[in-house]
Amino acid sequence: DVDHAAKPVHAAQASSPYVIAHDVMADAIDASAVHRALEALGLRGVDGLRRVVNVFAKAEASPDGQVRGMRHTMLGDSDINSTRHARAVTGAVIASVVGHGMVYVSGGAEHQGPAGGGPVAVIAQAG
């Protein structure tokens, strides 16, 4: 049984107080991808960062056990699942770039970007 149906609609324009841009992080510490997404929105300096509403990303520990050729311990920690490690690392990197903690990093980034990396999207108030 289906109670309702949804039909996606595409439009040439939209009316919203928000804008969005995205990029792909090459690894869990790829702050440059966040900077590129900010730049795509024209957000520069402190005034630009004040317009950031939220940042969403996907993260997963690199399956080869390395980040930029250096060993990481996310896969072998007996206390915390590797996805939680990756989400914490990536969230901290993003928060350090945008200057606040309105960041959500979801796990399970396999096949959504390079191994150990993943998509990042910045939502900001339209200027």
C-alpha cells in the first residue's frame, strides 16, 4: 500500500534564502575541498563565513590504513568503530575551516568519493 506519491519537479530557478555548493574531499583531512566549496559560493573572510548555515559531509576511514601515506589507527581501535573516528576527524577539520560546529558528518562514504574521502556540501545564506 502506498499512502501518497512524490513527484520530483525541476525548475529553472528557485526562491530561497539559501545557496549550496559542494566538492569532494580526497581524504578525511582535505580542508582544501571545504575551501573550494566556500569559494564557489563567493564566501571569503570572516564576513563570508558568518553566512555559513551548515556543512554536510560523508566520511569513512581509509581502508588501506593510511592518510596521505601515513598510517592511521582508525581501523584497529577496539573502543570506537572506525566510522566514528573518521566522522570526528572530518567534522573537526570542517569546523576549523568554517569557524563553528554546525557540521554534520555521516558515515558510510564508500563509493561516494575516493577511498577515505567523500562529498562535502556547504549551505549558506544567500548574499
